[in-house]
Amino acid sequence: MTAVTRPRPPREDAFEIVRDLARAWPDVEAATKYDGSPVLKCHKCFMAGMALPPTAEADTLVVRIDPEARQWLLDEAADTYYLTAYHERHPVVLVRLSRIDREALRDLLAMARRATLHKAGRSPG
């Protein structure tokens, strides 16, 4: 009989800097997904959250993004941004948190907020 392994939940500190940067926008809130993983929401719509193995690498952030921006990120920094077959069909990009600096992460979250506001039918303010 083989042991069943469950995905390891993301380290809380891996999401801490993401949550701290998101506090710059009053319409972004930190929440918890049904599986216990941390997420950011903007007007109750998913904006970013931690991906769980086996669908992604450990300490990976899933970020809502416009398709054009996603392709540009993948082309320009494939060591930082990636997709899996599971995530490919969604308007998201995966981010290796160990490979992104604070300024680039802030810019990425701003892009994610704009994409989420568009989905929510709101305009950036």
C-alpha cells in the first residue's frame, strides 16, 4: 500500500510580502481560500494567491493578468514567470517568489489589480 501525500501548504512568510504590498490599495483585501491558502481579492474577485503543489512549484504565486501582459512576462523572464497545463487556460501567470524583487512584485500586483478591476466591472481609481 502506498502512502497518500497531500500538498504542502504554502509557507505563511512566502505570502507576507505580497500581502504587505497589497495594503497600498484600499480595495484589496487579504482572505483565505477554501483550501486554507492565502489570497488577495479586489472587489471580491480573485487577484492573487499562493499556488499549491502539485499544480505548481512550492512558493509560487498565482496572479490574475491580461493575456498580452502574460505572454510578455513569459517571454522576458521565463526563469521568474511560468505556466502549467492546469493554469494555461486561465488569465493568470505563475510567479516564483524566490526570483522576483520587491519592485517588480509591486508592479505585477498593480497589473493584477487592474485586470481584476476590469473583471469586476470597475475602473482603476
